[in-house]
Amino acid sequence: MENNKKKTKSEVEDLEEKIQSLAEKVIDDDEEETVKEDGSNEESGENEEREAPVTKEEIEKRIKKLLKQGKKKGYITYEDIDSAFPPDYEGFDSTLVESIYEEFEKNKISIVEKEPVEEDDEIDNESSEELVSILETSPEMYDNISLKDPIKMYLKEIGKISLLTPSRERELARRAQKGDPKAKEELITANLRLVVSIAKRYIGRGLTFLDLIQEGNIGLIKAVEKFDWKKGYKFSTYATWWIRQAITRAIADQARTIRVPVHMVETINKLNKVIREHLQDYGEYPTVEELGRITGKTPEKIEEILAASKETVSLESPISGDEESTMGDFIHDDSLEQPEEAAMKMLLREQIDQILDTLSPREAMVLKMRYGLLDGKTKTLEEVGQFFNVTRERIRQIEVKALRKLRHPSRSKQLKALLGMLNSSKRE
């Protein structure tokens, strides 16, 4: 079955996105300012608490940066705007606000209150990537049926029962219809061999031969109760339908660990017949598309039927006769972190920590919290401020200062190299 499920984002992919977000924030293609080691602007020589003089070019540059963010995400948050144009920003006025909104509207970029919460994709559990090979077990030849002692004894007993003549059958049916229990019993016992002959055709469908016979006998009893001899047809013809229905319903209800509805079992059997005929005619299994053309069903419906036909296998099932190895030993556990992912995550954390360690401990922690590098969750200015017990504005200043420091060539060079490695791995 073709797999249409979306893959849930792994921890490594999430960490890569967080690092990329920080790197892109620092490495701006339009950024031309030269930054000193301490984060101050070399041209203006201003200290860390003051912004560069407001110019029209600077405002346009910041708006372009916001537009770039908005086009990439499809939206922009008020916090993004606050970050680019803080309330205490010298050039912040109604004209600036109008120009920002005008640009966003022109580029069809929505402004939202906060980052939308990313939910796990549903995993559409009805989908697979390839055609499932189905082999319906062919009914064994009567001579090859392995019979245990109880079955042998049963067959020996019913073999002694004489078959009914047409006149005797009609007589018993007439009396049975009137409620004669002895007539019902004789009609049932005389047709027990019919049940066995039908049950043999269903060997290998999930129930033992003895269970098949027992379920068929239940169907035979129902047939005796419902048979109307006045309509003129043979009892065996009428009883066959009831016996087959009882057996097929029992197979549907009891043969599988996960019950499949009776109508679906019938559909699976029909599809199995088509698969066998195609295999005999062409020497290969049909594709989903070919099955769809033959049966008149859509490929999606064919995949649904094939998925329902899968048998449940126990994780404790032995492998290749080796009692020490079970199926569970070879099943991939998605809940455990894979070695290659763990190694990649460790490498990424080491590299980003090496870069952030060049900042002060407080600056490094602010960036880690703001960009989700600690636990994968990005924190707002307010949340970070509460952690450090300082104001929201003070956290903004520390963040701006830290980002400016990272733009120094000695640090930005490392960030560019890390960003290049991430982009390269995604292309591969």
C-alpha cells in the first residue's frame, strides 16, 4: 500500500531547524555592518544599550528582513515586529507602523498573535508503501489431510450412517416441519458427511478441521429447522448454503486475532481468487492498478482490502526454527532513539555550544531559551525575563547584544559553516 502518512519530525530535524533559525537571524545577506568582538558597532562606536542612528535605509533594511521572514513562514508575529522595531526604537511611529502593514498586505503576509502550535500529524494508520503479496492456502486434497484420533473416530462413526432415499428425505422433512424431534435428528445425522465434505474446502483458513466441522454442523441444524419440503428441491442443495454460511462466518469471527467483518472476508476471498488466476495466466502477481482494472475497484479500495487481509503475527513467533530468536528481536522500535540520530544530535549540540560559549553565560542562555536550543521549545521574552527575574525589555537588549556579537567575523564564520553543513545534509 502506498504510504500517504506524513512523517513526524524527529528530534534531530527539530534541532536542525532551531539552529538554522538562529544562524539565519545572525547571518543576514543584507547586513553590511562591521561588528567588534564585544558586539558594538565599529562604525558608530556605540555601547551595547543603544541602537544605531535611525536612517531611512536602516528602516527599509529591517522591513526587508521582516518580509523575508514572512515569506518564508507565510506569516509574521507581533513579537517578530517588536524584535525588529522595539517600542523604544527611535524611528517607531504611526507612519512606520502603516508602512510595515502596507508592505505585509501587499505581499499577502498575515500578522498573527503568536507562533501556531505545531501538532503531530496524524498518523494515517491505512496506508503502506507497496503491494502486499497474498497467498491463500489451497484446500488440501482429502487423502493428505492429517487426521488425529478424535476426527478419525468421528468420521468412522458417521460413515456407518446410511444415506437417505428421496422419498425418505421428504418424509423426514415433512415430519420435522411439524416439530418431530426424532425426524430432525435423523435428517441431521444423515447429512453429517455433507458437512465434512464442505468443511474440507476451508482447511487452512485459520480454524482447525474439527472446528470447521462443528460450525458446519450448526449450519446444518439451522437448515433442518428452516427447510420447506413443499418447494420441491433437495435438502442437500438447501443445506449446503447454510453450512457454508456458518463456516465462513465462524472463520471471519474466530480465525483472526483482529476480527474482520464477514462482508470484508468475502471481498478478500474474491480478490484472492483474482490474484491466483492472474498468477496462473501470467506467472506474476498483479499490481494494485491491474487488480483495480480487473475488479472495477479504485486502487485505494484495493489497498484497503489487501491491508485487511494481513495476518497478525505474534512477536514471540520463532524465527527459522531457532527457538532463541523471535520475531520481536528483529522489529524496529520507533520509540527508541537510533544511534545515528543520537550521534548527529550530539554533534550539532557540541558545535552550537562551542559557538555560544564565546558569549557570556547569560547571553548564551538567553539565546538558547529564545531559540529552543534547550528543550526544543522557544520561549517568549516574558518567559525568559521571568527566568532571570528581569524585565522583558532587558531580555530584548541582551538578545540584541548577543546576536550582534555573533555577527563578528570570528563567530559568524563558524555559524556559516554550520549552516552550510545543515543545508548540504538536507539536499542529500
